[in-house]
Amino acid sequence: MAILVTGAAGFIGSHVAKELLDRNQDVVLIDNFDDYYNISLKKYRVEKFGLKVLNVDIRDLNSLSKVFAENKIDKVIHLAARPGVRGSILNPLLYAEINIKGTMNMLECSKKVKNFVFASSSSVYGDSAKVPFNEDDNITDKPASPYAATKKSGEVLCHCYHHLYGTPVTVLRFFTVYGPMGRPDMAVYKFTERIMKGQEIEQYGDGSTERDYTFITDIVDGVISSLENAHDYEIINLGNNKPCKLSKLIGLIEKETGKKAKIRIMNEQLGDVKMTCADITKAQKLLHYKPKVRIEEGVHEFVEWYKGFANDSKKTS
């Protein structure tokens, strides 16, 4: 029996796929190589990890049905989505098409699987004044962006299919995932790249906003544990439970790169929130989840990777 991973060329998806392969699991990997960011990075991950990824779009129900028909899919890790709060404000209909319709298609094909793991986001908590964010907080009924609304919709659809068909579902709310091979639109990657190149970075607000940066290996541990421990229907936070201020993050990157950031102060962005912080009590109890990587270690690991990646890019360009 095989495990299906969607979004397998993505940041989290590729790391999860590699871990499953390292454990000698039978996997089926799909991705549509969406151009939200440079496709070359997705191809780089696939090549580096030795992944065989089928080019399948989750919006295409016929293609998805064929994948399920031709493979004995036992479990599903559904990571494919259009990410980004700001992008969703500019193009909300595309986000609804991918994140809601695509998830509906996945659930339609997954009625009989033994476990369905769905990737949600800390964005569903919006600008909550109550910290840390707990899975039972009703603030998630009031999303602050179309992206957050699509992720909340995905959670509700997952519950619907569990209720109707008994599909075991674990919803994972990820908190600001970063690390080697990460997304170039995320702060750690974007700031490192610009600082290394001597370019100006844009700081939204006074630098006091905080994010619960969670290293990729900790997230992978949580995803794999969710796959191995099926639940009827559970929503579980996966974060680091140690928020870091934006100003501190920039300082850590300056230290690791040995370069001073050229900072341009910008107005706070529509849809942004002041702070994210995960209550991981439930993850600790149900998944034996224990984040290990501190932000200082994680930024060091990322910058070291980026230096090598940048050199590789220069050689091949």
C-alpha cells in the first residue's frame, strides 16, 4: 500500500517525501510545479532528494482519480496549496480554486483511505490577541485574509468527509516553516538573499512583529507522527512555541552572513498579524511532538545551505 504526497516538489512536501523514502515507504508523489515562485527551486529539490514526481494538478479530478485507480493509496498527506497571505488578497479567486476546489477533489478520492493528513496554517488564527494560539480558539471563524479563509474552508471540508464517510483526518496547522530549500518569498530566505547581495530589505512596521518560526525537520517529525497515529478527526498545531521578533531575526541573519542589512521601513501590510505563537500541548500529547531546533540554530543551518545553493546557481547560470 502506498502513501500519496501532494505538493511533493514544494518545501515541506519534498522534505516529507525524502523522509518517507529514507524509511523505505512506498510513496506516490504529485505536484503541478506551480509558478508561484521560481520553478527551478522545485526542480532543484526533486533532483537533490532523488524524487520521482508525477505532474498532476489537484484541480484536475480526472487525473487525480487516475492516480488513485492505478496505485493502492493507503494514506494521504495533502500539502499542495497556493500559499501566501498577500498573494491571496491580490488574487483570491485563484486561491479558492486551488485550495478549496483542489482539497475537495482530494477528499473525493480519499474516502476509503486509512489516514488523511491535511496541511492547514497558523493564518487561520488571524490577528488573535490571545496567545498562545489554541486549537479550540473560535477566532478561526474570522479569518483575516482569503488565504486563511481557504485553509479554514479546507479544515471544514475535512470534517465533513470524516462525518459522512468516516475518513480519519488530522489537520495540521503549520507555524512559519523555514529551513534549507525553503520558499523564497518567506522572510528568512528573502532577507538572507538580499543581505548577501547587498540589496535593501523591506521591513514592514517597526520590527516588533513576532512569528513562531518552526524549523523544517521539526515539522517533518510532526507530519510523519500524524501519518503513523491516525485519529478520527483532530486539529493540531505544529509550531515552535517560541516566537521571535522580526528585528531579532534580521540581527541573526546579519550575524550569520557577516553583513549589515540595508533596511527600508515600510507600512504594515494588509492581512499581516502582530504575533503568532503555537500552543503545542495537544501535539505533545497526541504526536509526542517536541521541537528541537532553536531559531539561532535554524538560521545558521539555512544561511549555510543558502551559501552553497547560491554558488551552485552561479556555476549553472
